Amino acid sequence: MKKWISILLLTATYSLFTIDHLQAQCSICTRTAQQQGERPAKALNAGIIYLALMPITICSVIGYRWWKSNR
């Protein structure tokens, strides 16, 4: 259990420090954002990542509970 907590904390820390380098845009969103400039492109990318965090968190919690109950 300690191993999983340390992996989770390491992943969360790494993702917080590299959030500026994440590219979460599809090709259409990338082209649209490039036409608007650098600042709106970064804001659009941050918004996409923000919206993706909740479904990823929900799936992770469900997967963990499923794994824990079948263990």
C-alpha cells in the first residue's frame, strides 16, 4: 500500500511541475489556437486539461475500488 501511495504522490507532483508542457489539443483546436496567439492557446490547453481531470479522477476511484473489492 505504501508503494502505491508513493507512486501516486510522485505522479501528482510530476504532473504539477510539467502542466505547462502538456499538449491536450486536437489538430483542429491547435490550428484555431495558433491563429489567436500564444496566450489564448495556453488558456485553451489549460481548460482542456482542467476538464479532463474530473473524468480521469472518477475512473481512477472506480477502478481502485473495483480492484480493492476483487483482491
